[in-house]
Amino acid sequence: MKKLFNEKNNGSIKNKKKKNERKNFLNYFRQEKDEYNKFIKHSYKSHKNKDKNTKNIKNKYNFEFKSNACFKIFSYLIIIFIIIELNNIYNTRISKRYEYRYQKILENNRTYNESNLLTFEDKLNWLTIHDSIPLKGKCADKIMLHKYSKYILGKDICNRIIKVYDNVKQINFTELPEQFVLKTNHGSSFNFFVYNKTKLNINYAKKQLNKWIHINYGQTGEFYYSYIKRKIFAEEFIGGALKNFKFLCYNGRPKYVYVSIKQGYFKYRNFYDMDWNLLKFKCLSKPHPTYKYKKPELFEQMKEIARKLSKKFKFVRVDLYLLKNKEIRLGELTFIPMNSIFLCKDKEDEIALGKDIIVD
């Protein structure tokens, strides 16, 4: 009996130990599990916080990037808008500049009488409306002027034309010489001088010429420019300091000539009669106070050329160049100098210059 009791007690003790071991293991496992879960939660939270931080950084960066991009786009749009506006101003600057004058011309035209047409400016304004004949369009065309010169004088005394183009795309710069001048055949001051072809910015030159050829110069009030079929041409480069003599001719009679003199930033214009006497006209700018321009050797020949070229017109300014080799070249025929804004300071000068223009 004792043996059986002892065996039972030993069994129960062993069972208790096993139970205790199980409990301890379960407790240990639970503790480990809790710690593991805590670790998982902590790591998840930290990872979540990291994601938040990275998201915030990304959001900040994206916001900064977007704001910078928006600012750049906005600034580009402003620049494009300014360029378009400047281009519009450039294309209409001439007509806008003189718009008030042409309104005045058209208004006064209804009540014009010959007795009221006294000054040079008023008579030129009259000519813009009543005397814009097709022949003026042909002679204002810098290409057709070569034919007119040959027809009247028996020879072409204009600068040699290298090539004529209908548009900018036709220009082949490889076939042009090292020095040349690109021009449009209409308008004023549409000249692109090329002193060294290797340094030429071809894209800029094409853009400039493309702008010029699309300007309707007839809108300035010089309506005969509307007769011209617009073209681009390459001309021979003369080079050197050219002497330019501008003859004011009335019905085929040259009466005055003026010479422009540059000294630093100042520009003077000396007016002379046909005997080379210095006149005191203050038109366009003052006469030079001390400079006395010598009478050119070929002055009589230039007078004769101006007389022949101006014979068919009530008024025209004949621009002649005198080269170093004593050769006379024809620059252009100008029918309305300075677009009839001659800017004479004294009314007496205006009356003297306009006196010989016959309006009928």
C-alpha cells in the first residue's frame, strides 16, 4: 500500500511539475509574443512616421517644383506677350507715328486752296494724296530703278545687284561674296550690311528681312509704295566713306542740295544752291557752324543726272553718291522726304523750299 501511495504521489508531483513547466513556457511565450507585437507596432509606427516625413518632404519639393515651374511658365508667357506687342508696335510704328498728320491732311483736303498751300510740308502732303502715280511706285522700287536709270540716262548707274529673291527661303548665303548688302526693294532703311560673311548670324538676318518684307509701307501715306511687288535682293558692297549728295528737284530743275556731316554724336546738314553757296536753312538739323564742304569736282555732272531723272516729277529728291574713284552712283529717288515731316524750324525756310512745287 505504501508503495502504491508513494507512486501516486510521485506521479502527481511529476504532473504538477509538467503543468508548471507548461505554464511557465506559455507565460514566456506570451511575454515573447507581447514583446514581439510591441516591436512590430513600434517598427510599424516608426515606418509610418518615416513615410509621413518622406511624404511631407516630397510634397514640399513637389510644391516648390510646381511653384517654380508655374513662375517660369508665367514669366515665359509674359515675355512672349511683350515680344508680340513689340512686334505689333514695330509693324505699325510708322503709320501710328504719322496717323495724326494724315488725318489732318484728309480733313484739310476738303478745304484746300492753292493760296493755303505755302509751306514745303503742306505741298508734300498735297502730293501724297493727289500725285501718287504708278511711275513713282516704279522709281521707288529699288530693283525697277535700275531699268529707269538705264532708260533715262542710257546706262545703269545704280549699285550692281547680285541676286533677287521672292522670299527669305530662297536666299543661298554660300553663293554670295564675303561682303554684300541685303535689302528689300520697298520702304526706307531696310538694309542689312554684311561686312564679313563668316561672322554673319544667318537666322537673325533672315528674321529681320522677313519682318521688313511683310511691312506694307504704303500705309505710311506714301501710297505709291503699294504698287511695288515686294522682294529681297543682294547688292554689291561699295565700302569706304561715301559722299552723299541729295538734290531737291522741282519739275526737272535741281535747286538745292544738302550734305550730311557727322561729328561724334552730332549730325549736321549743310544746304547749298546750285552755285555751291552755303544757305542758312535749318531743316532736319542745323548747318555746321565752321565746316565748309568743298564743291565736288563732278558737281556739274551730278546736276545734269539729277535734272534728267527728275524731269517727269513735280518734286523729287535725287540721292547721288560720289565714290573714291570719281564714279557717280544713284542711291534712290525719294518723293516724300522724311514722310513730309521736314522739321524746318523757321517757317520762312519751309516757304522757300515749297515755293517751286507747283500744285494743280
